[in-house]
Amino acid sequence: MNNISPRQLEVFVQIALLGSVRGAAERLYLTQPAASMALAELERQLDAPLFARERGRLRLNPRGRELLPLAQELLERHAEFGRRGREEGDALSGELRIGASNTVGNYRVGELLGEFVRAQPQVAIRLRVANTDTIAAAMLDHSLDLGCVEGPVTHPQLEVRPWRDDLLVVCAPPDHPLARRRGLKPADFAGARWVMREPGSATRATSERVLSQLPPGETVLELDQIEAIKQAVIAGLGIACLPQVAVTDALATGRLKALKTPFLDLRRKLSMLVHRQKYRGALLDAFIAQAGLER
């Protein structure tokens, strides 16, 4: 007879997400031996290990990867059963794990989370900020419930839903030769020194698309944060394509100048990622509805 308990499933899920028994024990307010025993008992009942040890960390093996989304669904359904058993007007509670790419996580977090947090104060939000490729990978391994990204994502298991329009601008320090030139043309960018995002980011992909429409230049720096690129441009190290929302303050104070480039298409879409196989419980449904992503 199967006697797998919600506690054992919680330990399994948290070890999968955090990579260690110690981390799972701390998250669940258990002793480490208790968490170890819960995992051992779960594996005994399943008659199969769920993890492989790699450099002192626990990594899901193929069986564990297969069972993780099922364990998450069972826990969400268990919590939903309790909520529905209480008074109908009870507020939602629990945890949502949301991933956001750099522009969204650093400059649009209020748009992304504000309305939901105000409406559901008992829900804990765990926000992870990384580049688009990293967020998509985390969605695929079920370590995130929802992703919000800047770049195109094409994977059969991920549904992509448009969320916001976004605009990039080509920025330079105010004393840069291009900033002082009127009526810019593509040829004026020949030999320009560019500061770029790291490969895997949506801003990098957009920048590369823009640079393909211009004469050859030189990439002088690759940085993994928009704010770092902004400061590098302010310091005169080069020019860059940056999200307009990220440079509003620097443009207003005159530390940066947005170059007029009507010959470049600097528009892009911000999108939400939803895993097609993920169970959509009350929490995820409420967030999707609040964000206007319901279909």
C-alpha cells in the first residue's frame, strides 16, 4: 500500500529546487536528519532513487525529473483542497516562484507583481532575475511556476503569451561624436565601440539584430547587467542599445543621450512563459488573470 505523505513530497520538491537536504530542511523548518529520513522513506516506497550526487549536491535523475511536476501538482491540489474546505471568502495563500529577465526584474517589477501582491498579501512571491535563456531553462525543469522574459522563446513545452510592448534606444554619453551629430545615418556608426549584454540575454539578441543593419563596429565590453552597461556608457566606454525604461533617469538628468535612429527597428515584445504540462492551481490561475493573460 502506498503511504507517501505530503511531508515526503515537500522534502522531495525542496531538495529538487535547492539541491541539498540541508537547504530543504531549513526551508521546511525541519532538522536535517528528519528531511533525510523523509527522502529515504519516499525512495523506499518508490523502490527507486530520485537523485544523483554531483560534487556534493543532489541532482534529479531521470526518474526524479519525471516525478517532480507530479509531486508539485499533488502538493498544490492538497493545499487547494484545504482552501476550498474553509470559508469561500478566504484569501489565497502559498508560494509562487516567478522568473523575470533583467529588464522586467529590475525595472518593471511593480507592473509585474504590484497588483497581485496588493490583492493577495498572504501569498509569498519568490522572484528570480536572470537572462531569458536561464529563465526558460528553469521553466523547463519546473523550478519556476511562471516566467516573464524579453526575448523570443521557442520550445514545444512552453506557451508564450504576449504581456507588454518594450522599446530599446541607442544611448551615448552627451559628449560622444554621434550625440553631437544631426541627422544620423547608418554609415555614421562605422567603427562605433559598443557595450553589449552577455550571450543568452534578449537585449543582446536585439542589439545583434540592430548591429546587423549597421556598418561593422567593435564590441569593447560584455556585461551581464543593464545597470552596469548604462554606467559604462555614461563613463564614455562606448555606446549601447538599452531598454528605454532603464535609462529614463539618465536621459532626464543629461548623463545619457538617446540617439535618433528612425532607420532602426528597436521594438520588442515582453512575454509570459507558462509550462504546458504544469498544473494550474488557484494561485497560478489568479496571477495569470491579474496580469491579463487569461485566454
